[in-house]
Amino acid sequence: MRNLGTGKWIAIIITILGLIVLGVNQFYVHVMAKPWSQEQTALEIAQQNAKLTSVTHSYKSVWNDTSIYWVIQGSNEQNQNVMVWVKFNTDGTPATGINAVHTEQTAGTITEQRAGELLQKDLPGAEVVRSIPGSYNGKYAWQVFAKSGDHYYYVFYNFRDGTKLGGPMQLPNTLTP
């Protein structure tokens, strides 16, 4: 094998690294295409149904096969802050029918911060890992994922009034033998 020289080896290594980065990027885009498509579809449905003029946040909430939602937070034409629940089927298509889209004005409902405060009554000292709007047993809710000690929990609070709908549900602790 002949000596290619340092410059050619560097060029070969850079080319190989570039191809690896390109391959990883293409894999990521392929894997994320469906969630991005679902989110875009949910945004379009929410904008049409709730007459949104701005979007501040979108959340994906999955609790079970019948509770798959994209929740879009934003403002409508009346400049009211709203949350829009767009239900999806397990195959990733938007649900149809009466309960496929639900809009709630956020004024007068509990906030994400308030859901964290309610958690302290049910699990004193627990740390909120994540709170997202979702659904539990057919009711629109804040889904609070929390850690207390070595355990993780889910607790659901009614989006409108903060009534506890479910939990605390302790997840199995697989960290201990």
C-alpha cells in the first residue's frame, strides 16, 4: 500500500465523518417525520376549529389507546387564551366525530403552576418532572409526572377546577434489585 500523505488521509477521514453525520441526520428526519406531521396536522385543525391567531405551545399527550391528543395552546380571534385538544387515533390519523376537537378558554381554569401546588397536597415534597395538558377517563386534565424519593408517579387534575381525577399512581421502580 502506498503512502497517501497526511493531507489525503485527513480529507478521507473528513469525508467519512461527513457521510456518517449525514446518515445520522437522515435517520433522525425519517424517525421524526410522523410526529412532525401529526403536530402540523393538529396545528391546522386547532387553527380552523378555534380560530387561533397565534400559537404559543404544543404538547403531545398519550395515556392509553383512547387518549392520544395533541394539545395546542394559543390565542383566538377574540384575543382569548385557549387550549385546544385534538384527538388522534392509534394509527396517527386525526380522530373524527363529536369529541375529536375540544377548546377551553384558559381564564378561570387551573394553571400548570397550580397543578404543581395541588400535587404537594397529594405527594408532599414531590418534585414535578413534567406537567402537560391531556386527558384522563374522558376528562380534560393536567397530567403531572412527579418524583418523590426513589419513585415516580402520575397524578391527574381536572383542567377546569383542579379536582383530582386519578392517582397518585406509582410507577414500578426498576432501579432497585
